[in-house]
Amino acid sequence: MVFTPASAADIAQLGEFLRDADLTLAGLDDESVRLWVDRDADGTVVGSTGYECSRDGRDVLVRSVAVAADRRSAGAGTQLAQFALDRAADEGAERAWLFSGRSGPFWQGLGFVPADRQALVAALPETQQVRLFLTTGQLDREVAWTRPLGGGLPDAPARAQRADRNRARSRS
């Protein structure tokens, strides 16, 4: 897998990909949203990942983690999610948050635990997704998750090795 930063030219195709995955499209073109894509040999988006940062950079809202249906159950989702988490930690983020009502077991496998929605809102009030969910009333139907980032995790050596591999892949 090769993760490349999503460019303005990628937003339309990425939006279609995320719509098919039933994920939030709000703010994909906002400069505060960091997004990466994985493409197949034909250039079609087959995976995506990203996050939004809090103003102080200490918290991130993970979003847009999706894998094409024919590539699921092979570890691609884990690689995409871990890439975003590693990048966020590299930028100095200390805690990751996300919304997911249907993929809890997946996120728990990556160290996430259930979180209070209002705590997420307090940590990331200016993010596109939080503002959308507050405006539309969707927040009340969402499930929030969180986990710390950085050296405090028990699997920090493994994370560091994965981060090194992902950085090498993203540069190629």
C-alpha cells in the first residue's frame, strides 16, 4: 500500500468513495482536514484515511478510514488507520478520537475505548465533523471512541516500527 496525500483534484473521487462507504463527507476540501488515499494500478481510490486536529494540536479526530469492499479482511483497514494515528502522533497529537457506531470491534482492536460524546465535542469543537453533527442533531446517534497516542501505549515499539515502514512507503 502506498498512501499519498489527497490533493484538491482527488476530492471528487474521494467523496464518491467515502459516500459508497457511508462515511461523512463534510469538510473534505477544508485545509484543516488531512487525508491520504491508496490507489490501485488504474489510479482508482481503494483506501483512504485521515484526521482533523484540534486548534492546539493535542487532539485529533480520526475520519475517512475506508477500504474498497474487495480489499477488506486483509489488514488494509488496520494499515490505513495506523498510518493516520502514527502521522498524528508524529505531529505531536496526544489523543485520538473518532465516531463509529458500527465498527467498534475494529477500533477496539487498535486500542480505542468507548468515550463520552460531549468529551469529544469539548476536545474538538471546531472540527468539520463535530460541527456537522451538532448542527444536524446526528451527534445524539453517534458512538464516540478514544485512545492515547505516543509513547504511553504498551505497543509503542511495534508502533514505531510500523511508523517507520509507513513513512518509507509514503515517500516512495
